[in-house]
Amino acid sequence: MTFEPLYSLSGLFVGALVGITGVGGGSLMTPLLVLLFGVHPATAVGTDLLYAAITKTAGTAVHGVHGRVSWKIVGSLAAGSVPAALLMLWLLAGVDRKSIGVTNTITSALGWLLVMTAIMLIFRGPILELARRAIGERMPPGPATILALTVILGFCLGVLVTLTSVGAGALGVTILLVLYPRLDVREIVGSDIVHAVPLTLIGGTGYWLIGEIDWPMLFALLVGSIPGIILGSLLAPKLHERTIRIVLAVTLGVVAWKLLAG
């Protein structure tokens, strides 16, 4: 059990950005561990999933106390994501996770998801407007269709998050805003965060059972990230969030290019 201060410094940096922008730590932490510290992608994903489960629990409590959670959305997402997460863990348990094929699959999926996250950070408004116009030109979907689409979204998020630890934040929230245009944005975000807790906990526990968790690294990350999130939350009102999001999107784009270029 060796404590590595650089992990804590990285956790502080990522936690501060999460506090400022609200973007999930998986979009930042997993590629940082892979590229900067040379951590194997499977170990980075598994450790980051448990890291996310712990850090998002506090966010769940805040949103729950303020009533900013739609439990119907949370339940519908979980109906799809939990079976998907268990399926992915079963598949990962049956393969050689150190093989080049599995490593490349995780790295490529992570890279493309970072590209999509960067696009959502910059162009979420226009994308939402186009989607709502397209839906408005036809008959609006009924409650049963919206429910089915939410479960399908949950399944997709379960696959993506379990494989890469990325996807539940920017991508999930954007699609939920299209499906539920009448809901307050804060309720959508709160529901997404609450849903992410059991999903990341199941994923992280599964990676633990197959031996892909680095516990000293997880502890060091939490030592830095918890004060980082608090610091970022305090700084957020004083900063120009749009500028921060653009800088973050460009950073994610560069990281994605490095992952995909190999």
C-alpha cells in the first residue's frame, strides 16, 4: 500500500473541474490515468467506477433533499442499465482483459465517447433545438414510447459506463432533455446523478470481483477529489462557465485524439 501524491493532485484537478462544470469525472479521470500514469485501461475504468460511486453519493443526497429527482426516470434508466452492466461484467470476466484486443476496444470506445462528450459540451443547445424541432414536426411520442426509449437509453448507458466509465453525464443528460422537454433541467441532472450511483457501484463492484481495482490509487484519488469538488463548487459562480466548458471540450478532444491515434 504505497500512497502516491500525484494521484491526489490529479484528483484535486478533476474534482475542481467537476465542481465547476458538472461534467462527470469519468470523462477526465479515466483517460488521465491511462495516458499520464500508464494505468491499464481495465484497471483505470474499474477504479474510476468506484471513485464515481463514492463521489456521486454526496450529489445524490443534495439533489434528493431538494426534491430534484424524478424517481420514475431513475427507475426506467436502471431497468435498462443494471442488466446491461451485469451483462458487460460477465463478458469482461470471461476474456483476457490484458490482451491487445480488449485493451484496444476499451481505449477506442473511450476515445470516441470523449469526442461525443466534447461535442455535447459545446453544441448541446443547437443539438437540443434541432431534436425538438424534428420531434415537433411529427406527433409527439406517447408515455409508453417515452418509457421504452428511457429504458433503451439506460441499457446503452449501462454498456458504455461499464466498458469505459464515461457516458452517464453529458450524453445521458442531453438525451433525457430531448425525451422530457417539460422537466426542469435541475431535475434531469439530479435524476441522472442518482441513477449513476447504483450503476457505477455495480460496475465498480464487478471490476473488484474480477480483480481490476487499484485500492491505493482509489484512496489517493479520493483524498484529492473531495476537497477539489468543494473548491470547484465555490469557484463556479465566480467563473465564466461557458469559457470553462469550451476549454474542457478542447482538452477532451485532444485526449480523445491521443487515445484513438494510439
